[in-house]
Amino acid sequence: MTKSTLKKLLFIRDVTIFTFIAFGGAQAHIGIMLREFVKKRAYISESELLELNAFTQVLPGPSSTQTIIGVAYKVGGLQLAILTLLIWIFPSAAIMCFIAVAYSDPAQQHRFAHILQYVQPIAVGTVGYAAFTLARSVLKTRTSMWLAIGAIIVTLILKNAFVFPLLILLGGIISSAMETSAEESALRVKLFAGINRNKVLYFLGILLLFAALGAIINQTSPFSLPIRLFENFYRNGIIIFGGGQVLVPLMFTEFVEMKRYLSADQFLTGFAFQQIVPGPTFSFTSFLGAMTMKGAGSGVWGQIVGSFVATMGINLPGAILVLFFVPFWSDLKKITRIKNSLSGINAVAVGFIIAAFIFLMKPIAVSLLSVMIVVATFLILYLTSIRTPLLIIAGILAGLCL
């Protein structure tokens, strides 16, 4: 066995362990990667890891997933990167699919209902805290504040999934609208001249193919909904900036408000339980896919198909993008116009999350108890080092014991 092969096998083992200990979202995941992949194993240097993480911030998609794919690519190339993606996303997706199947069981409804009166307000409180912390770090200029306010108003009024990509694009354009030096313009021409346009066409072609199939196939066909689901999640995977919390308003608007694939209560239930599952925060989509297929009258196997389609659809765009742009990152990071666009995109993302907080207040029964739990959750997260998974577990225990 060669030294290179042994290194890859050790990396696969460590990624598998990482998958089951990675709680707490993207920032916590980076801390664990730094400890496990840099300090313990020295697969890459600390500067390489931090640069990869910074790189993922200017791309749509799940930053933790993209970062771990980038690490794997540096360690062992494309094949190891693809295997790492599968190891990283499927355990948490399987857990969320199992929760969706259990939640769909009529015999378990009473037990779930009692637990959720405590768990759902905690989930809403975590969204409120996420909105607060992101706003505090992002909204530092008058422009960013107006972009966030505009995103809130437009999202609440229109409640249309197609508003999100337009707002993201507008936010990026406004924040990057500044003079570009001649040297930077020359660099940009050189950079994009080296990009394989066929790859760009393949990337967009996947989206258009499944959108066309979903429109052409008769909606009474058993294949219609899975194809349309893949297109929905793939499309959203292209436009999501800002991590898993931004996923909430996009998914809520499209799947609950527009298409009514599942109820607001079901949506919030999945989001709450995702908080205690290790792995990528985008595994929440596994629950949504499974519940959508259940709402269409599918059995357990249909729910598993829905879970798989959602998981692959939401993760593929980010995975393709990070592998596509890694060779160009050394040039890409020098273009300030791209980095400047991120502030506007993040400001719009803050508006989305605040709107999500307002949306998610609807499904919980607004009572003194629920309001107290939401406020207590926010204060605990703000004032202490206790993290969301422990609060969700506490809510589950309260529902079981009280």
C-alpha cells in the first residue's frame, strides 16, 4: 500500500468520524476541521483551510460541505472529493428521513404534538438569534441596512420563491457598484477567458433539463413530483448564500406558502429536529422531501425517494461550483468587485432570516408559554455558551416528562 493510498484511507476514516461529531452549524464545523484535519493530521495547512472557507463564502451553497469537499480535493483529487461528499451528507439525511417517517405515523402524532409545544418555540428562538447575530456583523453601513429592510418588506408582501434570486442579485450589484481599476479589469478578462464554457453549460443544463421534465411529464405520473422536487432543490441550491439559516425563508415560501407541499407546523418540526442532528444543516431538506412525498400519498419508499432527491438536489450545485472554481481561486480572490458584492448579498440574507422569524411565529400557538420559550432561547444563546442542540434536547425531554 502506497503512502498516498494510506493517507486517503485515513482521511476517509476521519471524515466519517467528523460527520458524526459535527454539531452546531458552519462556524462550529470549521473549528472542528481546524482541530481534526489541520492540527491533528496536517492534511492541509491552517492558511489553506481558512482560505478554502473564505472561498466558499463567495459561492452559493452549503459552506461546510463545500469546505470539506475542497479539503478532500487537495488531499486526494476528484474521486476522494466525491466520496467525501457522500460520506458527509447521507448520514444526517438518513436520520432526518427517519424522523419524517416517524412523524408521519398516526400512532406517533400525540407524542410528537406534546413534544413540539416545547421544541418549536426553541427553533423559532434560534432563528431570531441567528438573525440578530448576522445583522450585528453584516449591517454596518446605511446601504446594507436599507437592503435588509427592503428584503424583509418584499419577502413578507410577495411571498414568492422567485423573489429571492432577484433580491440576491440586486443586493450584490448594488454593493459592488464602484469603480474597478484597469488592472483588475484585465485580470477579470484573463480569468474568465480561461473558464471552460462547456462546464458552465452543463451546470445550467441540469437545471433546465429537470425544469423541462417537470413541466412536460403529466403531474399524475409517479415520476412527476420527484423530478419537480429535484428541480426545486437544485434551483434553490444555486441561489442560497449565507448558510443553512437562509434556507429557511426560501424553503418556507416555496414549499409552504406557494406550493403547500406541507404545513407550516410540519416545516417547523423538521427545522427543530435538524438542530440536534450532526452534519450539514442542509440535511433539513431531507425532511422536507420526505414530507412532500408523504403529502402526495406516497408510502415509506416514496418518502425515502423524496429524501434522496432533496438531498442530492440541494447539495449538487455547491459541490459542482467549489470543484469548478478551485483552480481559479488564486485569481478570483483578487477581484474586489466579487468580494464587495458579498456584503450586499449578506445584507439581503439578513432580511430573509428576519422574515423567516416572522413566518415561523405563525405555526406555533402564540401563548404566554411559547413566547417565554422563544425569549428564553434567545437570551440563553446570547448570554451563555450553551448551544442549540442542547436546548432542543431539553425541549424534547420537557415534552416527554411534563
